[in-house]
Amino acid sequence: MSTELPPVAPEVLAEAVENLTARLRKKLDAATEGCAAGAVLEGDGTVTLRFGEDALVTLRPGPAGTITTADQATCSCLLAPRCLHRAAALGAAPLADTPPEPAAEPEPGPAAAPTAAAADPTGSTEPAASAAPAGPVGATVPATPALTAAQLRAAGALWHVAAEALAAGVTAGGAVVQAELLRAAHTARLAGLIRAEAAALRVVRGLRAAREHRAGQRLGDLTDAFRELLHTAGLLAAGSADPALTGTARRAYAPGGSLQVHGLCREPVLSATGYGGVVTHLLAADGTPYSVSDVRPGGLARARGAGSASVALGGATLDHAGLARGGLRIVGATVSPEGRLGAGRGVRATPLPGSAWTEQPAARLFARPAAEAVAALLADPDAAESTLLGCDVTVVGAVGEHLLVRETRPDAPLLRLLPAHPHPELAHTENLRRIALYPGLQLRVLGRPDLDRTATLRPVAVGPVPGAEHTLRLPEEWLGRADLGYDRLQGAHFPQGAAAPVPLPAAEGPDPLADSPLWRVRRLLETGVAGGRRAVAEAARGTESLAGASYAPLRRAGLTAAAELAAALAAEADRRPRDVFGRLADPSPDGYAWAWLAAATHLAGAERCLIAASWAASPSAVPVSGR
């Protein structure tokens, strides 16, 4: 069994690659590949990797298990520390998360209205974008401070490196390209451009996953990551000082006064970077969402066990399972901008009896059509990632990987349910499969809309529909809901006998996103991400010109702007400038990156419109463009 390498801070890896000579950089990808298979865990916790007879790399992680300084990685060869062996070992190790700064919690003071949004269910340690200052109507909002010269330089450097990485693509985006991104990302962090750094780290992780052909890796995710990075770095380099673009590393807690919150549900958190835990969703009497989270390194084992761990909040004698079906009266509450409840020294919490979903404030979540709730979320995509939506549905059946349901409203669309987390050791997938065995079953579903898919909901909890005969029969102590990530539904929880027959469609019905000719634009963008600028240029020089007949379906469907942006991208990719002597010269990546970003941004907006339409009408009423 091979030993896992300790995570490495991005700046340590970037420095190791930067110190290599040009000759050694050309050999880095080959040296990195497969070197982790020979790693050995020593008795003192260090990890060693042998390169031949004379080179032994030793990694000595710190107390947190991470390589955070250059002197924690050494090599015995004569060229160390500027050697290929050390850089290859660091390049084979996973990237460490940027350590979050401690969230400052204020001492108890005068009550202040919290700025609460939905909690981040991923448990990500990446920074949250700070909100723009708000004030009463007619009030003067202070001007946003301009970017400093250091921030402008850092943003410009990050844009240039990101443009070069896009032009290289996955095929040429090896260790050297990744190290340049990491160096620029670290400089951006030092300059206070936290969101830009986080976007760059997502791109690097995506490049690694694509080059290593990891399971679950999607080219579309890397395409979206490149769009976010170029969008953020480009606007910052142009001088935009929007606080939402710079971001903040500190999740500052503000006084929240006295609160009374009621549990909604809990869900496991399992991130790709090894973090695991639980987040419990809560609602205040006025409908404001809050959360209590417990996410730490530990992966799957911790995600499974944290659901019954104690809640560390103001001395409350509750675990997360009890809080999800109970409540708290909190005095001296502290609240982060994301709605997380802090556990400061002055916080005091007293348990409250739980309330059912049929009572306020939870009943408010199920009172309006899902289409209205999704329309509100589409207006604020950042909040959409963590906001829960409630609706009553009737189970239709399973088709492919989806559980099909229909909202119990006139002319309601056919919705697709997918597991909130697909890991087989979590209960989501098993519970949805069991529900699919009961067509006609009526459910009350609380979940998170997947705004990258057509009419798709990822449920985190379910319950019986009030007054329905063919619905769930849950134990009294569950208080009318089952947390799909922790509670496992059994046969006794379902009604006996068959419900009224529900016709199962032969297929899932028209998909306005998949059936739209916009797939041609996405394929072009993903071709660029996978193969780089050269791949897009080769496609443009193919037998069927991308600027001509290939995009005729886009124009016939009225998507003229998409067709023109795609054609402009293909033309820019194939631009071959010459120097004063007529020799071919390498074109600057900036023009290509701007053309790619313009097409990607337009595509994202067009796809969002189609997704919104899929929630608003039955499948037969959604317009589907020709292919």
C-alpha cells in the first residue's frame, strides 16, 4: 500500500519550480509522474522518496500535517535545494488549502441586526466574497476604495499567467504552468485579492485532476473554473475595485443580539480536499436562515460521525441530530456574514422544543412554487449555492441516474432529483433509490437547486405531505423529517399498498439545455480547455468552418450573439502574426483569452435562462431550439 504524501502549501511548490533551470523544468512532468508510488512513511512521521541511488527526498510536515515552509522538504543530492527531485516530490503531493485566518468574534455588546445569508454547506475553507455596503434609501454610500498599485500589478500578473494557462490547455498545462499559476495566486493573496487567489487554486486543482484522469473529474468544471479566474483577474487588472471581486479572508462575526432559531435539517459535508463534518440548518422566526457547522480535516469518517457530535455553542447540551429537530434560544449571539452562528465567550444557548415543517417558520419554505424560489435564487447566484428550497412532489419513478418527481401544482414541471452528495458511503443515493420504488408517493422535499442542470434538485431532507394518504410514515421522534445524508429509510417508513398509478415516461422528456444548439459553443470552449489554443485553431481550419455552417443552427435558433462570439474565438485562435521578416511569431495570449472569456460569459448567461425556463413550465411548454 503506497503512502500518501502530505499536502504542500502552494507557495512552497511554486518556489521549488521557480528555482529550477530551464533544462530541468522540461523534465519535471516526467519526474513527477509516478514518484509518489515509492513514498515511505518513517517512524517519526516524515515521508521519504528515493530517486536513484544518491537522491533521497525527505518531507517533514508540521503539526497540522502540511508542508508550509521550504526547509520542510530536503534532498540529499548535490544540487539541492534547486534540484529536480525535490520539485518533483512536492509536485506529486496534493495542494494544501490556504489556512483560514481566525474569525474574530466580538465581545458581547449592544444588539445589532445580523447580516445573515444561507450557510455554506460545503465546509470550504475558501474565502467568501464580501458584500457591497448597503444603506437606507437616499443615504450616501461611501465610495469604494480604489485598488492599490500592488493589487493592480498582482491582478495583471495573474491575468497574464491565466491567459497563458488557457492557451496551453490541459495537454500542455503541466507542473511548470501550474507553478506559475500558484506563484501568481500567492502574490494576489499577499496583495489582498483573496477571491482571485481562490479561483487560481481551483484551476490548478482542476488541471491536476484532468491530467491524472481522476474519477469524477469533469471538463465542464474546469471550464467554469477558468471562466471565474479570467473574469475576476481581468476586471481587477482593469481597475475594478468591487469588494465582491477582491473578497475577504476573514469571516468576521458581528453581534446578533438575542435569537430564537429552529432546526430544519442536517447534512454531511465532504470536500475534495479532505475536510469532513456536518452543517445543521436553522431558521429564525422571521425566516432568516442560520447554520451551525462543524467541519475539520478528517474526510469521510468525520463526515459520518459528526452528525451525532455535540454542538459547541454557548454551553448547549445538544448534538447535531437533536439540534436539527430542536431549537435554541441564544443570548449574545455572534453571526458571520454567511449566517453562521459563532461560539464566542459571551454566547449563551438554551435548548428549545422542536417544531415540525408544518409549523412556522419552516412552513414558509413550502408555501410558494419552486419556480418562484428558483427565479429569486438566479438573481443572486452566490446565495443559490447554499439556499434551501422546499416543495411538495409526487414520485414518478427512476429514469437513468435521476429520480423523477412532479411538483403537486397545476402545470408543474417534471423535476429531477439527484443525490446531494454521491459518495456511496453516505446515505443520499441509497435513500433516493428506495424512494424510487414507490411511484405515486407524495413527499415534502427540502433541497438545493442545481443551477447547472435543467430542473434539478438535490434533496437534503424529506418528510410526509400533510393530509396526504400515500406518503411517508416516519417515527415520531424524527419530528416529521428524515435527513437523507444520515437517516436511512426502511420499508416500514413507506405506506402499505399501491398508490394511484403514475405513468412513467419512456424518457425524461425534452431537455431545453441539452437540446439547444448552445452545446456547440460549450464544445468549442471545452476543446480549448482540453487542447489549448492550438486545438481550437485546428478545429477552425477543419473541413467544416466553425464560423460558417457549423454555427448555422445557432443563428436559426436566434442565438446570433453566441454564433458571432464563437466565430470570433475561432478566428482569434487561428491568428498567426508574423515578425518584420515574415516569420511566424507566437501571438499574445491576451486576445485569445478575452475572446474565450466573452464566449464563456455569454454561454453561462444563456444557459441560466434555459434552466430558469425549465423550472417555470411543464416540459411540453418549454421551447426547445433545433440542433
